[in-house]
Amino acid sequence: MTHALVLVGDPLPQGVEESATAILGAFDAAPTNGHVLSAGRASELTVEGVGARGATISAALREALPGIDLALLPSENRRKRLLCADMDATIVVGETIDELADAVGIKDEVAAITERAMRGELDFEQALDARVAMLKGLEAEAIDRIAASLPYMPGADALVATMRKHGAECVLVSGGFDRITGIVRDQLGFHIDRSNHLQVGDDNRLTGTVRKPVVGAETKRDLLIERAKAGGLPLSECLAIGDGANDCLMVEQAGMGIAYRGKPKLKGVAGYFIDFTDLRTALYYQGYSDALIVQ
């Protein structure tokens, strides 16, 4: 089976292809050709002889090439036809619940709980309930103002627009809140979104509760499977990307499961990683060049 080795840097150091070739040679795997995906940023080598040793060779490459994002993957069926993306700290910068907490002056306290939940140290639903309770009394309109001003991760727009243009369904699924995911969905062009609903009282302030059942790890996995079946797709043709422990079930189900600057628990189950570059790297991994990416 032919494999592709994609190397991405910001910028990509000169000579990195030669270094990668030497490492591949130590495993009796040989590049047959190569081409540029993005000038000074991303390149691809076609590799023979990888066999079933992809994970082992990838680990050796990552160790020998620090600061480089890379993927060694089968050349066939690289372009995925379903994208399921987490929102907080993946598509948008930071955790939106922490920004809501900032509006009531308790950001540090809430952020500490968020960090532990994303690392898998706390039960996600219990941590969510505890943080939402702390938001009781916040004006609902504050959520809309925060959502409208959220900064997006570099490359988020290109990832969604490019996959959508080439026929993929794009799904935003989040343990965050629907008043925010709806805005992100519309601004970036996701087809659908799924997330939690904050309860609002008659005074148009948060009641401190979230509608049940909570959108958590199982929901993310189930939505990936549901949308794949609806599109008649095997899971091998799906891409899932996230950063936290509650993305594990979704990411490990997808044919291309990416940990984006991921927490350790997620990196333990993900097949692919983006640690140093932006979300366009998920497109380079699929073989898209800059000429095909919607900028």
C-alpha cells in the first residue's frame, strides 16, 4: 500500500524532507516522489514499504523532527466526506464558558474547572452543571454579544469552506451552548450544529441550569455515526477534530481523528496531531494544496 507523508511547519525548515527520508530509510521505507502543498509551509512525500508500521514510523518521525506537524497515512481515500468538529479551543479560541464567566467576574474560578474537565480529570456533565450554576443571573443577551466577538482559530474558515466546497458535510458539535454554536455555524458555513441549551428565565437571565440530556462525549460520537450513516459513508471517510477529553469517543471513531493542540487523554487515542500549525494542516493531511484551499 502506498502512503503519503505530509510535513507542515510554520515555516517548514529547509532540509526537513531529506531528514524525513533518512528516517524512513531506517525502516526500509522509501519515498518515490514528492511535491509542494504550500510554498515554505507544507510538502508531501509518496512512500512505499510502510506496511502495518505506520504508527511506529510516525512516532519516530515526530521524535526526530520537533516542531513539525506530520501525518503518515494511506494515499487512498484521504479526502474525507464528513467533518465533525468540536468548537471551544478547536474552531474558536479559548473556552466560551470561561468568557461567559468573565462577564460575571468569576473567570479564573470557572476556567480552573474547565481545564480539569477537558483533561478528563472531572466528570464532564457534573463539571458543566457546576459551572453553569455559577452563571445564574447573567443576562442572556451577554451570550450573544460574546458569540459575535469570538476570535476564530487561524485556518478555521479555510477548513470548513474547503471541505464544504469539495462535497463534505460539515458538522459543529460542542459541549458548549447553542446560542453560540448557531452563530459560529452561520459565520463559518457549517451545515448543522449540536450543543447544549442554557435555560433562561422570564426575566431573560440565566437560571443556572442546562437542558438535559447534556451534549457530551457520547453525543459527539453518536452524531458522527448518525451523520455518516445518513450520508451512506463508512467511518473511514470521516474526519473528527477536537482538543479535549470529551472528544475522545468521536475522534477515535473517525477514519481521520485529529487532536488539535490536544490534551493528553485525547492524544492517547487520536491517530493524527496538529500541535504547531493552524487548522489548514487538516487540509494538507488530506492532500489539498493551497491552489485548492478556499482562503
